Amino acid sequence: MKSCQFLQQINPKRMVFAVPHFYASNEDCERLSHSAISEILILNTLATIFNRDEQGHLRQKMVVLKVENWLAQALYNIDDLPHTYEPNPYKIDMSSKNPCFKRKIWFSEVLSKLKG
């Protein structure tokens, strides 16, 4: 948190906290709810990430990249195994209360259309 507060001195538009695995204790939730952090970007590597009771008020800051299909596709490609190609290998889950929310995005291909 101290590094985020320090970086606030340069007045960034937003501060994104990115982690591959996310589990937050009550104390962590309190720290992460600080206004220095605008958004929390995480992967859905832990099942509890979609548990709204555990997310609490952090839900509005969270953006979850659902990467299980992307990882599976990459592993199949590495091992040269037959598989069904999925054109949208990862999906996005974001609360409508997130300040960056414009509309529900399910597929990665939609992202380029949102740039404006």
C-alpha cells in the first residue's frame, strides 16, 4: 500500500493492482479498499474469487480475467495435442459498479471496440 500511496504523488489517472492469485484476509481487504488503488486485476485461479460474500466491498474494484480456456489451449499447443480451437480463449468478469464498466464484456475480442 505504501508504494501505491507514494505513486499517487505523480497523479496517475488510475492505479491498477495486478496479481495472478488472489485471497484476501479481512485486513488485506481493508488495505486494498484504500482510495490509492483504483482497480484490482486478477486471474480466476482460485474458486473463491467469484464468491461475492468473500469479495465484499472490493468487488467494485475487481476485474477478473477468466483464463482457464486460454491456459488449456496453450498447453494443448505446447504438447501438439488435438483440440478444439476457441477464438475467444479468455473472458472478463467485472462488476457493473466498477468505474471502468461501460457494458458487460464477455469476450476478449470486444475490448478493442471499447477504446475510444
